[in-house]
Amino acid sequence: MNKILGTISFFTMVLALLPRAGVAATVEEDLNALEQRRYEAADRRRLAGPGRDTGDELFYNTANGASLTKAPFVDLMNRVPRS
């Protein structure tokens, strides 16, 4: 009897979580699209002159945890490959 209840409980939890898996894919796709738009905007700014529209107080945290001030950030954005 305990095995049957355990199996039913397990499948109930799996079924409850299935809709969230679809939402996660949508959220990931949205984030990827926003990141692409950010790179495209950086590309347009690069053509206008890097750092011209960026305040001196800017700091940027990279994915690996490093914090960049304006000059290193502008250098990083200038090294992003253009598509």
C-alpha cells in the first residue's frame, strides 16, 4: 500500500511541475532575445563612438563575477564580435 501511495505521490508531483518546464523554456527564450537586443544596441553605440553615452559612474558585473568600471566595460563591448 505504501508503494502505491508513494508512486501516486511521485507522479502527482511530476505532473504538477510539467507546466513550469514549458514556462522556463519561454523565459529562457525571452532572456536570450533581450540579451541579443542588448548586444545590438551596444553595436549601434559602438558605431556612434564607444562610451559617449555611458556615464563615468558606470559599473558592470560580468557573468564570472568581475566588476568593471567604464573604461574596461567599453573595451569589453568593443571586443564583442559583430554578427
